[in-house]
Amino acid sequence: MDQIPSKAQILEWVADNPEANSKRDIAKAFGIKGAARIELKRLLKEMEAEGALERRRRHYLDAEALPPVTVLELLPPDGSGDLFARPLEWRGEGAMPRILYLPRQTDPALGRGDRFLGKLIAVHAEDHSHEARLIRRITASPNRITGIFRKESEGGRILPIDKGQDKEWKVRAGDTLGAENGELVQAEQTGPRARLGLPQARIIERLGDPSAPRAVSLIAIHQHGIPDEFPEAVLREAEAAAPAPLKGREDLRDLPLVTIDPSDARDHDDAVAAEIEEDGGASIWVAIADVAHYVRPGSALDREAWKRGNSTYFPDRVVPMLPEALSADLCSLHEHVDRPVIAVRMRLDAQGNKTGHKFYRGIMKSRASLAYEQAQAAADGTPDAATEPLMDSVIKPLWHAYGLLKEARARRQPLDLDLPERRIELTPDGRVRSVSFRDRFDAHKLIEEFMVLANVAAAEELNRRGRPLLFRVHEEPSLEKMEALREVAQASGFTLAKGQVLQTSHLNRLLEQAEGSNFDELINISTLRSMTQAYYHPENFGHFGLALKAYAHFTSPIRRYADLVVHRALITAHGWGKDGLDEAQVERLAETGTHISETERRSMAAERDTTDRYLAAYLSERVGTEMTGRINGVQKFGAFVRLDESGADGLLPIRSIGQEYFHYDPGAQMLVGSDTGLEIGIGQRVTVRLTEAMPMTGGLVLELLELEGRALPRGPQKGKRGRVQGRMTVKARLAEIKRGAKRRRKRD
């Protein structure tokens, strides 16, 4: 057959023969030989240009059909818990086929965003057209990019909004998803990175106007993959929930329990009360919202809570772990309404030691919802109308118990960091009105100490009963991190003990040395950076930072899945009902611990990025202004400065410091000028000019004006020229610091 087939005939053949569809296969099928092959080649190229066929290596595929084997990306579970996947190479004009993923028992566990090679089977189901079986997992997932789309005649480019990413990405005309110029988009890399030219990307989601109100947190939500919409099945379950009955529970409504939270708190999941004992000790009550009553294992609510892992908090919104019908209503301990709780009563002796505890599943009624400022004013002797009636029954007993816990804390010596918390206040249209630091009262510390004690009691109770749980683990820092902290301390004129088993008391002594000095904030931040990251695990490795042998999160089940696990473990241990921790959940505790540790870090990164962007937006109107700050980090490309007024971090590039070459000494954490001998190190006070503020990335660029109150030198300093002398200057300065430290120790 020398007659060239029609386009329809070729498409029909490709669809029927997905395994044999190269140009040679097509020619053989239609009996095309000799010079006719040139016409076939032309026709295939024409169909490829029209989008009817897609060429992969030497094979052709119907652009409107899926091949039998293809790369898929797993989507989050739907409201019914089913797993669907999307084909990464779909190029059809119609709706993307819906593919149900059917894992076998022997298949490895796949999570949202995981990519795998799947075998497809066409089916005629009501809600999907294909089913997929795993062939193999693909570990290397493509890069995701969030950025601003710049439209061009053929496709466009994406300008990334991530800090440190200045390379643009090219988007082909067929991969724009209809994005408009200036629109915020999310894209993913297509193919390997080219050695020359711009890397290529495909837009997978359009996020809208980047300058719109609340766009800052929206960027972080999409950039970090935080689920922010609840499936319909989850919302239906939450809205169908009813208040818990008193039957089968302890009646705790006569206890003088109150909630104490920030004035802008969106939920109230813990309440406290105390009683003064005749021996000078106290009994402390901590009651926590009984989320487990509403979020049952295996339910749509449970699956969604597990997926989210925790709530994420931004200045303009909260992405909650649970729907608002629960988080802001039935599970929130509002004043004067009955609420189900899991409560613990803890007995303290006159020295603040916990001598016993007992857990209850009950119903409580909060006497009042107090703000921290309100409770503190009452404790200081200036109660308002709400706290005046509570002075004898609530405020005085609480502060008596807190006094005992402070004594116990002083003996235990947990890490005593003092890091101010920023407060970003927004206008109704989403602009930054002000940036300040939150006041920290004894009322804050009281609630923290009560919660720590309740968390300890939960871990001890489940340990004693031999029940599995998730511990909050915080291992001691590595030797390398401690050595780095020691160098920072020495460069600042302080000492950190060496050659002994590290304890939090050693770090606290360093913090005490720095307290009130110019290096106070620097030493606090450096100590925090030296710590390992806490995580969740079914095995107990202790909590270094709190100086505790066993610790579990029990007090915030509205916003942390780990606490819900501990609640369920307590329910099972006490035989309080069938909504406890079952064997299936126990078997996947390690997986749950890993997953929620990752979601916690994801939320922290998103919250930090959002804060940086809001600060950059706030400061963008002050470009050119002189500001004061302190150097809190040094790298070979420049120094980082924390600004006094806002607490924002800005980069001081080497190019903005002077014309000379700067040596970077990582040991001394210093930059040293090769001509002038100028030394730039952590802890130094600086005056800078803000030269650039980039709200889209959160970046700030600064220019150095003064160092330690003095203008920068304009020429070489005598005896301090050349690279070698610059390096020697650093060593000499370190030696001088060490000698000074030794002299101080001898005097002390």
C-alpha cells in the first residue's frame, strides 16, 4: 500500500497500538515503502505541530489519549479517602482524565506529590476513566517554582519570588495555562536543567494578583504546599457534629476553670484552675478540649487532620487543622458553655515538685475567657469588672501555684532563652500598619509552666501504663554546633564550658553572662541556632531543652495532630470509650511522627517567609532611611544585620562595604579588609541605609554607614595591609579575647 493514510487512520492506529507506534511501525502497518516514507514523515510532523500527536523519543502518542504506562503524581486523598493521580504528560485539549490509584498491600506508601511510574487500565467508572497500578516509585521529583509570570510572544518567563533564586524560568506557549502578564503562578520544571540557556517550566496553577490583599500569606500557602481548603466530606462531618453529652463523663463544671490566651486568639483549647493546699503546696487543674470525641479514627475529619498535621498561623489568617465548626465552636472552651474535656489534676508539694496526678474525661464550663494582659493586671492588683469576682477563687491560687513551679523550674534549669516575639498589625486592606514586639508577662509564663507540667504528666501516665504514644523529642546539640556557639561566645567576650557532659545549665550560664550586654540578643539567637530541631517519635529520647526525661504534647489537640494521638492513647489506657488509639494507628505511629514533624517544619517555614515579606513591604516605604542594628551573621558574601526597630534581617553585601578585598574567617566569624584591616564581626553595632526592599521575596539590602559608632575608614590603616596581615589581625584579636577572658575568670 503506497497510499498515505489519513490523519484519522493514523490516530486510530496509535490508539490501538500504544506499544508499537514509531514511524517505522506506522509505515510497516500501512505498507508504506521507499519515497512514500518522506510524505509520511511530513504528515506526522504536521500532526505533531497541530497537537494531535505527541512525539516521545521515536514514538508517537495520541495527544487526547493516555499511554498504557506513564508517569503520575499522587494527589491528596479526597473526601472518601480515595487516592487519585494526575498524568504529568497530558497534552490533550479536553478535560484531564481522572485516574484512581489502587495500591497493593506490598506497595511502598506514597504521599501527596509523590511521583511514580504507573500502569494504566481504561475503565468506565462514574468518577474516573482509568485505574493505575504502581510499577516503581520515582524519587526525583521536579523543582516547584512560585513566581511572577511575564508574558512574551511565544510563552513567557517566570521570575521566582524565593529568596536566593534570581534565575528566570522559560515557559513554552503551550505550558502557560492561560496565565496573564504579571500574574502569580506556580510551576514545575520540565525536563533536565539545560547547561546553557534558561531552565524550562510548566505552569500548573494560577494564583492571581500578587498585590491583592492577603496575597502574602497565599503565596506562602502555595509555595509550601499547605492544604487550605477542606473537602466537602470533611465539612459535612464537622457540621453534623453535636455537643457531647454528660453521660459517662466526670462533671467538672463546678471547678473555677478559666482560659487565658492572647487577646486575638481564634480558639481556646486549654483551661486552668488551682487550689492552695494547707501544707503550702497546690493542686493544679489543666483541662484540654476533647477533640477525640469529634474526630474519630478513620473518619474524613481524621484523614484531613493527619494530612495537615497542624494549624498554620499567619498575620492575616489561620489555616486550621480542623474546620471552623469544630476549631472555633464545639472544641473551643468558650466561657459559660458546657464543653467536653480531658483534664488532669496535679498535686504540688511546698517546693513545687509534682507528687501525683490523675486524669479525667469530663464536662467543664469556663468561668471566663481572659486575655494575658487582663489576667496580669488582676495579679498586679488592678482587676477589671471581669476579673474582680475571680480574685480569690482563680487569680490568687493560680499565681500561688506558679510561684511553686518557678522554684521547681529554677532547680531543673531548662534552657532559658529570651527571644522577643514580633507582632505585625495589618490594616483592613491587608497593608502593614505597625510592627512591634509583644509584651511578655508572668501570665504567659504561668500558662507555659502549667502546660509543660500537664504534658509531662501525660507522658508519665502512658509510660506507666505501657501504652504506645508519640513523644516530643529534643536531642542534645552536636559537638560541631556547640563548638560553633563557643566561638561566637569567645568572639563576644564570653565563655562556654568545654570538656564535660553538656547540660542546659551550662548554656544558661552563657545566657546570664550576656544578659543586659550589647550581645544579649546575639547570644540568645546563636544558642537557639545551635539546638537540634525537636520532632515526634514513638520512642522516648528525652527533651534536652526542657531538661525532662519524658515529654509528650497533650495540651493543643485543636491545632496539633500529635496531641490528638496522645488524647486517644489516654482514652484507650483508661477505657473511656471506643474512640481511642486502635492497633492500626499504633502500627503507623512512626510514620505519623515523621509526617507531622515535616508538616510542622513546613508551617514554620511558611510563617517565617510570610513575616519576612510583610516586613519588607512595611519597610519598602522607607528605602533610603538610615537605621541602626546589630550584625548577627557573617558569610563570605557579606553580613546579616538585625534591625533594632522592626527586628527584620537585612543583607549587607560585601560590595556595599568598600572597594577593598575582604577575607572571610569562618572560625572567627569575621570579614577582614585586606587594605584597611577593617574587622566586621557578629555582635557589632552598625548604622546602615536601607537601599532595597523586595516585598515579593522578603529580601532587604543594606549599605554600611557606621561600625561601632565610627565612620568607615577611607584608606589603609598603618600596619594592616595585604591578605596575610588581614588574616593575622583576626587571629591576634581572638588571642586577645581569650587572654581577656582568662583574666576575668581569675578575677572572679
